[in-house]
Amino acid sequence: MLKFHRMQDYTFPELREVMKNCKTIIIPHGLSEQHGAHLPLDVDIRNADYMSARLAEGLDCLIAPTLNYSFSGGMMPGTINCKPNTVSNLIGEIIESLHSMGFLNFIILPGHGGSESVFNLKESMRILKWVNPALKDAMIIVTDLIEFSPTSNKLIAEHDYHAADAETSMMMAWYPEVVRKDKIKLDEPEVAERLRQDPDSYQYQEKFSDLPQEIVQTSQRTDVKIGVMGYPMRACAETGRRIEKEFLENAVPALKAAIAQADAKRQQMK
């Protein structure tokens, strides 16, 4: 077992020794954005930090320092947007640097699940491996809570998205001191229901022409005042603990199997 799982807790001679047997590293990232009146701005950072720590324990691997910036698309106070291609390029360069040290397995764990961010990140990582032959022996995995938790998937199917039951429940389980459940607010009923049915409907898109080739102008709709998408009033710590348990029970064996497969294939490549 590793003494520490966070890479930054080692000195460089200690890290050199650890890396003789550890070639897997988790790269967590989140961002600052509004999460209603009941949760702090750094929910996605906390998600990435907490689950990376738990996953690293299960895999007995290292964690890179958390990247605290990404793309939300929302425009409310506290939301810091970095363009998706900027973030993807930065993560790619982080992987190239870690790979040059000797790491071979990279697990990118986003604490924020925005569709634009995740799509751009996955495609950028595919192209990164395409144009950089040196990464041929590198396995890059992008995963999140939803993919390994049936409870998270069930809540999504029930139209529970941003700053709602799942995220509030996880914060109640992991960081109860930051949850202001007595301050839960939703947008006007009509807006709140629209956001549940279509979480991207916080966006307003307009064009000059009818041509499908024209790039739309996107902004945040002015009727969105809170931005909660779902049912935070249903949240409880037990749901958060169940999501964590499911994630670890499913993700750890799946990732261990993937790492073993990668190791075997690298032996064949020699």
C-alpha cells in the first residue's frame, strides 16, 4: 500500500521510488460554478477531490493535483468558465508530462459533467493519442460517477441534474458542513420544470439567418435566476453514501481489469 495517494505529498526522491511499482495516476478536475442557494461554488471540485481519494485507495494508485478550472457555460456570479479546448489542451499537456515521468495509465475524473466539456475532453484525448505516437503505450480513461452508479443513473432518468438530489446528497454525506438545506430555492415553477425536462434550456440561442451552417450566439436565458435542475429537497446523506458505494464497487474492479489488460498488451508490444 502507498504511504500517500496524493502525488504532491511526496518528495521527488520518494516519488521516484513509488513509481517503480505504480504506473497509474488519477487526474481530477472540477470548476467553480453556481449550485443554487444551498450549495457552495466548489461542489464540482469537492466531488473530484473526494471521489479521487476514494478511488485511489481502491486502486492503490496516485492522484495528480486537482485542476480547479473547466467549462460550465452558465453565466451566473461565481461561475468561472475556461473554454473546453483550453481545458482539454491543458489536461493533454499534463498527461504528456506525467507520461514522460513514467506513468502509463491515466484516469481522468471530472467532478463536473457538462456535456460540452466531456465531449470535447474525450475527443481531444483521442486526437492527442493520434498525433503523439509516444503515447501509444498510454491508456487514457475518462470516467465519472454516473457511469458506475445505478442510483445516479436512476436520478438522471427522473430528470434530476444540477445542484439537485444527487449533488446535494453527496455533499450531505461527504461535507455536511457546507450544505444550507434550509436555503433551497428553485426558479419560478414554469422555469424549474423546463430545466428538469431539458437541462440545456438555460441557454438562449439566436442566429441572424436561417442557414443551418451559421454558428449560433449562445447566452444564458434571463428567466433563469437560480439554475437548480431537479429536486434538491429530496436529498439525504444516505443517497450520497449509496452513490459512493456503488461507484467504488463497480469502478474499482472494472478499472483494475482495464489496467491488467493494458499491462498484458504492453508486454505483447515489446
